Amino acid sequence: MDRTLLIDNIPVSEYDLYYKELPDVPSPEQDIVQVYVKGRDGELTQKYGYKNIPYPIDLYFYENVSFRKAFRKLKPYLLDANTLSFADDNEVYYKVKSVQIDDAEANIYKLGMFTVEFNLDPFMYELDNDPITVTSRTVIENNGYKALPIITAQVSGTGKIYINDQEITIQNVNGSITIDSEMQNAYRAGSPPQNMNKHMIGEFPVLEHGNNVVSFDGDISELEIICNRRWR
């Protein structure tokens, strides 16, 4: 089984690195608060979002390279990382939130070994994220955890978008509007993007696990949906 580690889709071996063993990425920990309520049996459980995943990896340079020179070239590759993935499961990737390299540079230059601490987003994301064009009532399957889609609507006035029992009103728009549920923002693409939040009424939509029925009415002619499927 090819357990190769890829950072921004580049194998670490291309930077003269190897590892003795790759630890499994743990499941994300949910932020849960237990609240005691007087007169109530047991405690009230309040569930919030999931925490980032710490992922430390011990890395080593090949012995036939200059550790000092190799480390200088390596640091931007690691510190600027955006994604982390594995060759044996190349359909998904993790988003890298931050990276820290241990400061034991004496060990790096003498022994060619060091530890990198990746701070990962709690979810695995689907690599195939091509948009889905919706021109009539459509069922979109989400076999992962609830997803935060990006929806671009073509509008010539006012209309509504329906996803299951969710309802979003788009009003007084002539052209496109993008609803980004992950960023919690509505805008029109451009340089810079145009703020369109005042043209949207309702909560930012989610794609629940399972089948999601998508439709629209009014002056909306088409939707383009990037699902952003993800897994815990």
C-alpha cells in the first residue's frame, strides 16, 4: 500500500525527505459542554463545532544530501502548505490551517531529522469538486458530513432557492450572485468582489447527509453548485 505523504499534491520524497512511519490522522474532537441544570436529571449536553486536528510528523533527510541546503529549500514548501493528503486515499485531502517546525536546527543540520506539527481543518474534503449546473428540480447526493456549498445563481430580479426545507430569497439582482456558506458571505465575483449580502434573505444553506432536493423559482434561471463534500 502506497502511504506516501503529499503536501500540496507534491510527495515529500521530491524534497529528499522520508519518514519511518506515518501516524493515522485522528478523528476530530467535537467541542462539547456539559451544563448542570438544578432540578434536572443528568447534565444538559451542548454540542458545538469540531476542533482542529494536531498532526505531528517526524521527517528525515536522505543521508546523501546536504542537510543545511536541503532544509533551506524545504522550509517554504512546508510553511506555505495549503493541503495534506496521502497517495493511498487520493480522493480526499485535509486543509492545512498552520504549520510549525521544531526549532532544533542543530539536530536538523547534524542528523537530518526534525518534527513538523501540522494544524489541520477538522474535515477531509473531496478532491473532485466540479460544479453542478441546476436548471430544474434536482436531487444532489451527499454521502459525507453536512457540507457548506458555494452556490452561484443567475438572476434577473427576485426569486427563491430551496434546498430540502431551507429557503433563501434573492432579491433585486440583475446578473449573478454567489452564496458561499463556508465563508458566510454573498458576493458577485470580480476584482474586487462586490458585496451582495443585502440581496440575500435567509440562512446560508447546507447540504445534509443523504439526498438533498434543490429547486428554485421566480426570476432565477440557473444555479451552479460547488458541493464542498467533506468527511469527519
